[in-house]
Amino acid sequence: MHSSLASEILRLADCLAEGLRRELFLTPKPGLVDLLDAGAHPDLSLPLMLESAEFVGRGYRSFARALAEGRDAAQLLPLGRDLEKQLLEKFGTNTHKGAIFLGGLLLCALAESRRQELDLQQGVVAVALHILPTHQTGATHGARLRDKQLATGILGEARRGLPSLFNAALPALAAAHSRGLDENRAGLATLARLMQCVDDTTALHRCGPPGLARLRRDGARLESLLGQEVDPWPFLLAANQDYIALGLTMGGVADLLAMAYGISTFVQQFPSPAAAPALTSG
Ligand SMILES: CC(C)(COP(=O)(O)OP(=O)(O)OC[C@H]1O[C@@H](n2cnc3c(N)ncnc32)[C@H](O)[C@@H]1O)[C@@H](O)C(=O)NCCC(=O)NCCS
Ligand SMILES: Nc1ncnc2c1ncn2[C@@H]1O[C@H](COP(=O)(O)OP(=O)(O)OP(=O)(O)O)[C@@H](O)[C@H]1O
């Protein structure tokens, strides 16, 4: 691989790792770990999640180096599985499982998009077509929901080119920046959009369809408060108490928000928009 592409992929790995940290700092996020509490996750804490983000960031760098050495997405899968296993052993719980997969997919997609002159979303579809037909996840919560045809979760997102990321979160983040919203409100506007469109299997397996419906309603309410320039904090703090009581969370929303932060920073670091990879044509 050309050394300029190799360093571009390495830079994306670091941007995605930084995205994981920014997601954790965005506060308040109902049900999720943030600066105030661990939401509906008694097994998690902010220090644990920050350590996990650093660990996954090193994993992203190892994916980037493997791609630079010419390995493809199928050859990266064992590295992803190994990292996921190490993560579970090191932290004793599922801290960033979805993020390992999404980050690996985006790094492979960047390599693929540059190779085939595709936009990044088309690169995701190409990689997903290559790896998912034979992909085995094991007996996960997501697999159980897929078997019951209740949701396709992270794999459905991947197959469709991560529409929640490219067609919802990234446009919402860009619109928030161009409206001049500060870091907190821009993040909350992106969270609000994601809550309304992600088929989040962590919400579904914890609280069923009513849990997912609650995310949808709360996302719409948050978006409306932000649109009216009303302080959303009282609403979000109350929602967090409800989510804790219900055991409701939104891990997929959180993972996709982290990826949106990472991709947004990555694109902004190019000297001109023309030099950056096109994100989507959809
Ligand atoms: C694909 C994975 C994540 C399994 O997914 P599955 O849905 O079966 O598992 P599970 O129910 O545990 O959920 C996984 C995670 O997805 C996230 N998530 C949930 N819903 C969604 C959604 N709609 N969109 C995106 N992410 C979501 C959650 O944070 C959750 O932690 C993964 O474990 C796997 O198979 N990995 C293979 C190795 C690998 O990671 N390779 C990386 C390089 S490509
Ligand atoms: N800030 C955050 N707070 C909590 N979870 C987050 C956060 N950011 C990302 N996540 C994601 O949420 C997921 C954890 O959700 P959850 O605990 O419901 O999953 P699980 O371990 O599969 O299920 P359970 O613990 O209910 O058996 C992780 O994969 C992680 O990637």
C-alpha cells in the first residue's frame, strides 16, 4: 500500500479512538455512561470506559497497520475477534464490543474506497458484502433478535452502509456546527437524531419494543427542545432516572455517535474538502 494511504488510515484510527472519548464525555446521555454517572450500566464506570477506549484505540492502530501491510477485511476479522476476546478478559464486561466492529469496518472501508474510487459509505457496503455472508457472531443478544426477526442491529446497519452514521448522524453534526451550536448541544443534536433512527439491539434486548419506542420519543423531544433553544438538561436528567429504573440503554446509539465524532474530525483535518474522501452519495 502507498505510504500516504497507510498514514491516512492510521490517522482515521486515531480520530475514531478520540471519537470514543468524546462520546463518553457528552453529558447527559440517558442510560449511558457519562460525566455524571454510569446510567443503566452497574457493571461500567467512566474510568473503566476511558481505559477501554484507550485499549480499543490501540486495537484500531493494529487494524490500520494490518491494512497497510496489505491484509483485507476478511483477514482482519480474526484480529477483531481476538481484540474483542481480550477486551472481555481485561475489563470483565462488554465495554466497547460494537465499537471494535464499527471501527474495524470503517478502516477497511477507507482502504477499499481509495482502492476502488468509491465514497466511504459505498466502501462500507463493499466490505460488508465481502465479510458478512459467512460471518458468525455466536449466541449474542443481537443474534437472538435477528432470529426472531425483531431487528437486524449492527449487522443490518453494516450491510446497508451504516445509514444511521452517514445519512443521519453526520448530517446532524454538520448542521449543528453550521448553526453555531456549542460542543455539548451539537453532540446532543446528533444523539437526538440517532435515537430516532437506530434499531438499537441493546435497548431491544433490555426493554423490548417499548424500550425502542421510548428512545424514538425521547430523541424527538430532545430535538424539539434544541430547536426551540430550550435548555435540554432537566429533560435529559429526568429521562436518565427513568432509564436507570427501567434498565434501558442505547449502546448502539452511543457507538454510532462515537463513529460520527471520529469521521467528522478525520474529514475536517484534510487541507481542503476536495482532498477528503467523499462520505456518501445517498
Ligand atoms: C458484530 C458483532 C459486534 C456482534 O454483533 P451482535 O449484534 O451479534 O452482538 P451484540 O448483541 O452483542 O451487539 C453488539 C453491539 O452492537 C451495538 N449495536 C446495537 N445495535 C446497533 C445498531 N443498530 N447499529 C450499530 N450498533 C449497534 C451495541 O453497542 C452492542 O454492544 C461482533 O461481536 C462480531 O461478530 N465481531 C467479529 C469480529 C470483529 O469485531 N471484527 C472487527 C473487524 S471487521
Ligand atoms: N457511554 C456508554 N455507556 C454505556 N454503553 C456504551 C457507551 N458507549 C458505548 N456503549 C456500548 O454499549 C454496549 C453495552 O451495552 P449492554 O451492556 O446492554 O450490552 P451487553 O453487555 O451485550 O448486554 P447486558 O450487559 O445487558 O447483558 C457496549 O457494546 C458499548 O459499546
